[in-house]
Amino acid sequence: EASQIPQRVLFYKSFMSNGSADRILIEQELHKALANEEFYLDFQPQVNLKTGKIESVEALVRWRHPTRGFVSPELFIPIAEESGLIIPLGKWILETACSQANTWKEQGLPPMKVAVNLSIGQLFQQDLVYMVQEILQRTKLEPQYLQLEITESMTMNIDHITQLLHELKAIGIQIAVDDFGTGYSSLSYLKDFPIDCLKIDRAFVRNIQHNTNDEALVSMILSMAKHLRLKVVAEGIEEVEQLAFLINGDCDYIQGYLFSKPVSAEQIFNNFNELHNR
Ligand code: C2E
Ligand code: CA
Ligand code: CA
Ligand code: CA
């Protein structure tokens, strides 16, 4: 029984019941982790369903702790948020992802867009727009190859979000709404925000073959996105039946274990031709 509970859940449970002592420790360790280069990025391909090709990857941060081993971002990102470390960590993630995208290009891969998750703390960062611009210049990545992912709940908590997103769009980058449909927000922001892409959360896709309500919701999102001229990425695709449904519904991109787990930059490069020609 216990072996079926994912490791991260067990860790999370023990972490919560330990009260704050362990948490404070983790917070201290997080600060050292950046200087000690314990973070790295994995990348998960997003496959264009029309062409079958990888046109973009999502960067996902990883923390290899010297004694705890792998610590899930679902655990440490919230702590990084609360402690303010998300600002330097977020900058490192953005810079590393952009520089990697440029490295792949220099290695001869076709241009690939890299999607980078933003945290809410970064949206409050005064110099966010300047920082993005400066990183693009320094890493020599053309802006259209960077996509920033924000969530609905983040947008609800920021007053100046419309202006901020317009400023980011003005640089020439893309903006995606992550975990779409899980934020309990009204849909009205879709007409105000300069958004390029919706990412349908895995929660809706998971039971698509068995649940007619989920089917109806996903179909609705796909047709709405089409009318609004937004691209759609379906997340967490694990089964061919899910894939078939999405192809049928004219979804643009899929991302999920069925095609590839998040992998290292080297694996993206090494497997590119194989993956690309599948
Ligand atoms: P997210 O942005 O929604 O990222 C997608 C998560 O789903 C990733 O988990 C990915 O590994 C996982 N996933 C992808 N395909 C499948 C699938 O087919 N099945 C299942 N079961 N899972 C799949 P990961 O890497 O553990 O990240 C969890 C969350 O942590 C992310 O959710 C995001 O909210 C946060 N996160 C990860 N990396 C970063 C980062 O660089 N910056 C920030 N701010 N947050 C990050
Ligand atoms: Ca994401
Ligand atoms: Ca997501
Ligand atoms: Ca998520």
C-alpha cells in the first residue's frame, strides 16, 4: 500500500507534521543551494500535433540536495516564494533556460521555444520587464523563443497585471496561462490580457476517456481557445486514448509522459532527431 504513495507525498507529509523546524532548515539550505549550484533544469518537450514535431520545451527546476536527494519543486518553490529567494532563483532559472535555448540553436537544432514558469513574487518584482529584456540580450535569444507561464490565480492577485503583461508582450515574448481552468477565476481576463496560449491542466485530461464531464470541459476549452485565437497545450498526457481525443478536438500541442518525461538538456539534444522523426 505505502509503496504506491509517491515519494514526494510521503516527504511532504513528514515535512508538514514536523512543524516548522524542518521548514526553517530547508529555507536555510535553499539559500546555500543557489551558491552551491545544487539547482539544475530539466526540459519537457511539447509536441505539435499537426506536425508531430517538438517546437517547444518547458523548463522545470530541480534541486539535488546533498543529503535529502531530489526535492520536488512543489515543495521548495513555495518556501522560496515565502523567503524571497524566488527572486534570485527565478532570475537564475530564466537566464539558464534562455542560455540553453541559444546553446541548442548553436548546436544545430531547429529553433525551439522555451517556456519558463514565473512565480507570483516575480510579478511583484519592480524590474521584471527590464530583467527579462536584459537576459534576452545577454543570452542572445530572440524574444519570440521565450514563453513565460503564469497561472490564473497569480493574475487575480496583481492589480497592474494587464499593464505588466502588455509590457512583457511589447518585448516580443509569448505568454501562456498555466493550469488553465483550476483558478476559479472568471474568464473575462481572456479578453483583456495579451495571452498567446492556454495550458489545460492535467486534472481535466486525466479521466477524459472515462468521464463525460471532463470530455465536455476539454472540448469547450478547445473551441473557446480557437475562437479567441489562442494556442492550446494539453498537459499530463499519459495515454493514447487521451491523445486520440485531443487530436480529434484539434488541440495544438501536447506535453506529457506519453511522449517524454522532463529530461536533461543533453538528452533533449541527443534524442532530438529520434524524437523528432517519430
Ligand atoms: P507545472 O508548471 O504545472 O509543471 C508541470 C508538472 O507536471 C511538472 O512537474 C511535470 O514534470 C509534470 N508532468 C508533466 N507531464 C506529466 C504527465 O504526463 N503525468 C504526470 N503525472 N505529471 C506530468 P514538476 O516538474 O514536479 O513541477 C511541479 C510544479 O512545480 C510545476 O507545475 C510548477 O508549478 C512548479 N515548478 C517547476 N519548475 C518551476 C520553475 O522553474 N519555476 C517555478 N516558478 N515553478 C516551477
Ligand atoms: Ca508550467
Ligand atoms: Ca501546469
Ligand atoms: Ca501545476
